[in-house]
Amino acid sequence: MSSLKLLAWLAPALPLLVAAPALAQDASAEGEPQLDVQRVYTPLSAERFDQMIPKHPGYLGALAPENLAKPRPKPPFEVTGTWFIDLREGFLKFLFGPPYPKFGPEGRQALREYAEAQREGRTYRDVIGQCYPPGMPMIMTRVWPHAFIQLPTAIYMISGFNNSVRTIFLDGRQPSDPDLVVPSYNGESIGTWEGDTLVVRSKYFEPDNHYIDYGIPIDDNFEMVERIRLLEDGKVMEITYIMTDPTKWEGEWTSTKRFLRADYTDINESQCITGYNANLPGTDLGNATAEARGQSDVEGVREGE
């Protein structure tokens, strides 16, 4: 091919060849060029949009102005505030037993397996360390404060541990249809006033990786009644937990806890991130990484020292 023919053949590509170094230089200085993003929006019909909003079958939400404005008797007490589990008698007061009810096979097995794991220095059913929600009732005894916000229609509880949210409905509603309700780790809770006591009945719990104390399992028959009182001029909140699960234990499992007002603290954002648990020796992941670092279960103490 002659030089002229070669030049004519290359001519259409020459602008690209000449521009290429400039583009490469721009990319190295500025990074990849930004894409021009364009979107086409398709309007939703009023019916379709209305279907997207979750609704109760025939009754108002707890925060609906019309519901809040309904006339109601003045409640016997107000729990709005920040509360912290009373552990002054000892850290293990966060547990709900002993005494324990008579467990079925799974509960008895859990007691044996936990004792064995403790002797061997292993964790047992460390689902909270894997970022499963603690759920009720264990969320109440995590060593984090809890904010209670009381309105005429509901009490909203926000835990400092994982920012767990629980609602106790006070607006007179009935439990949800069991065929429609979505189980949750805190369950569905409905409160009524009985004299100077708030009685809260909860059910529809999610049982998957949901345990009480050191690995006692529950199932979808688990229900709980809380009897809540304020003591000592409102500085102490006493909660008696009455728990039943006919497939897991016999009769009622009862435990009473006290919580103290904590007026000099707030609830901040808190998320469970599994990778961070490598720094917590009490978790499965933390124990594994501590062993790899040659550390014992006690932070800062190395094997052989």
C-alpha cells in the first residue's frame, strides 16, 4: 500500500488517535468521566399509590391526629423518660432466672449445653453477637438505657442497644388477626390500665434465633404479660414479667425487674455491625480473633502470662 493510500485509509481515525492521549491525561487527572444519568418517571395511579401505604383494617394509627385527640381518662402515671436496668445487686440480675419453670427437652438441653460451654470457655448461642435482635424480654436487660415516650395512644420504647423500637398500644385496639400479622422480635403489645398498674399483653413473636437468658428457646406460642408500676415518687419503674410457652415449659415463668430513671443520658444512634464484633471477646467472632491474636478471653491478657 502506498503512503498516500495508507494516509487516506487512516485519515478517518486520525482525530481519534490524536485525541486519545488527551483523554487518557484527563482520566488520570480527573478520574472517569461522570455518566449523564437520565430517568423516565411513570406516574402512579391514585389507587396504586394508596395500595403502597400499609394500613390497619379499619382503625386509626397511634399517631393519627384524630386518634390522639379522642377523649380518654387521664393515665395513672407517666413513664416518659430514660430508664436503665437496676443491676446494683449484681450484674447477673439481668437474667430472668433462676428460678426457672420446668422446661421441656429443648430448655433442659440448653441448660446442659450452656454449662458445658461455660466450663470450656466457649460462647453458646451467640445470636446477639451475630446481630440478631435480642427481642423481648432480653432487650430490656441489655446494659444500655431505654427511652420511653408516652402519648395518649401509645408508649414508644427506643433502646440504646441497636436502637430497637417497641410500641405499646394504648388506644383500645384488639390484637391483630393471626393470619395477617407479621411476627417480630418484640412482638405486638397492647396495654390497658388496671388501677395504678399498666398491664401489657404481648404475642406474635418471631422465634427464629430468639432466646431468653443463656439460650432458652421460645416458639410461636410464646406470650408475655407485663405488670408495670412506678415506685418511689416515679424514680423507679417495676416490671413483673409473666411468660408462657406451653410447648417449651410448664406453667408461668415469672421474673420482676426494676429500672431507674437516668435523666443525664440520651439515646444515640447505634447499629450492630458483625465485623466490629471481632473486638468483643464475648462473641463467637471475638473469641476466634482473640485466639488468633494469642489472647485469652480477658482483653489484654495473653496466653502464658
